[in-house]
Amino acid sequence: MLEQIFGGNKNEEALVFLIIGLILMIGAYIGVIAYLRRLGKNPKSPIPTDTVKKISLPLVFILLSILIRMASLRDLLGLTDYTYWFKKTSTLLFITSFAWLIIKILKLIKALIVQKYDVHATDNLRARQVYTQFTILERIFIFIVIILALSFALMSFEEIRELGVSIFASAGVAGIIIGFSAQRMIGAILAGIQIAIAQPIKIDDVVVVEGEWGRIEQITLTYVVVAIWDKRRLIVPTTYFIEKPFQNWTKTSADILGTVFLYTDYNVDFEALREELTRILKGTDLWDGKVNVLQVTDSKAQHVEIRALMSAKDSPTAWELRVMVREKLITYLQKNHPESLAHSRLYLKNLGALENRVEK
């Protein structure tokens, strides 16, 4: 029909096909974008408002890859001899753009789920669980998507496909060596997956690792970043949290117990000290009102060990509460019971006889 209209002119026919293809692609693009924008403006819709901005560029490149593959474009440009390169360029661009689009969608899904949970809330255990799981799973899926996209791109070349078959057929010792070399990396990745599922640690957990107190700041597939209290960063492989023991102060809840140890003389008034501890705790907002205990935990020749036990909503608050209680209890003993402070005694027997000898 087109040949009858244009008199068999191939260039004009190619131009018509190209224009029709462009109109269809632009129409599809505008339709998708308009639909997403309408959903984004709907307050009841779970789709974020910036969805269009994040996925528009990958969609453009996908449509561009389809355009490059059209025979009418080559006919119009007079480049029919370069059909192979047009098709390869189109294939590689489509694979790359589609992988890019999937990664963007994964990030949007993660943001959509995580935004319902506030990691900075006081009771943020559930939020940290969800955030940790989806952060690690997101990295796993992105890693898989990139590997698959790279594999499809390489397999699109016949020469590389044949080379891959030859390499697999003659793997032998080289495969074993590579396997041993990659053992640590694979173990770290598997440990990252196990952390995402079992969750021995979560984002913002308070941990003690290698004698250092800090918070879990970042969890990747191969390593974990611990933000130490003095602003240093401790980088630990993910396998560490699977193979070695460590302290997790917020594994089941954010609240935590704090302890203060005092070393006093045997003459100390325990009841007065308990009353003072209660007064201190009731006078501060750092205490959550749950635990208030003072116990004698040990006795030595020179002193008595007293432990004050108190609770707080989280570990930073517990730290502030501990240092405040320690200071106020020591100040209380200094002002009201100085004889209760730890000191050394010297016991002298027959002091009168010793004085007579000195006089003689």
C-alpha cells in the first residue's frame, strides 16, 4: 500500500515507518509518565512523587535502543551495510537501560517500604530490622542484576560465547585455583545474606567489637562499618559477626541497664546511699523509671564494692545517666559521709607501752 502511495520510493517509505515508530514510542512514553504522575499526586497512592524523575531517563534509553534497531532508520540514513553494528548497539543499550530501570525500581520499592518506619524514633527496633533487611537485600539484588546484565551483554557476541564455552570446557586446575581465591569473597557475601536473614546485627545497633563501643552505621555484602563513640570508624568483615562473639546491647530492645561501681569503707551507710540513689534518679529525665537497685557485690580487705543498677531508654542516655549518678553519689559521700570513703587503716596495739619506750 505504501509503495502505491509513494511510488516505490524506499526513502519515503522508511521515513514514514520511522515517523510512525517515533509517534508510537513517544506516545507510550508520555502515557507511562502521565500515569505515574497522576498516581504520584494521589495522596492515597503509595508511589512516591519523584518516581517519574527517577525512571524517566532509563525509559528514554530503552526507547532509543528500539529506535536504533529499526530498519527504517538505517534505510533512511543509507547505512544498511552497518546493520550488525546497529543491532549490537541496540542490544547493549537495551540491556544496560533495562538493568538500570530495574535497579531504579528496586530502590523505589525499598524507599517505599522503609519510609513507613522511623529509625530515629526512641523505640526503633522494628524500624532497624526492616531497614537492615531491605538495605542488604537491595545490594544483593543489584549485584545479581548487574551480573546478569553483564552476562547477557557478553553472550550477545558470538565470539565471546564460543570463548566462554571453551573456557568452561577446559576449566580444570584454573577453575580450582579461582575457586580457592574467591572463597573469602563468596564467604563474605554469604555472611552478608545470613546477616540480612538472621539479623545478629541491625542498622543503629549498639555493639562492642574488638573492645570498642559503637553503633552499626553501615552493612554491606562484604563489610560492616561501626561508628565508634569518639567518631572513629571500625571496618569489620561481615564474616566476623558470624564466626566470632561480640556484644549487642540492643538486640531485642533499645532500652538498656547501666551500672555504676563505688568502692567505699566498711562504715558506709547502705540505706542512706540507696535513698540518695533514688532521689538522684527521680530528679532526672534520663531515668526511665524501671530499674533502681543498689547492691553490695563484693568486699575486699580495704574496701566494699557497691553496684548501682539503673535503666534508660537507650545506650547513649544510659551513658549520660551513669556518669551523672557516679558523680552525684561521690559528691554525696564527700559532703555527708566522708568517713565512708575508702581509706587505709593502721591498727596500733599497746600504744601506751610504745609511748613509754619512746620517753625513756
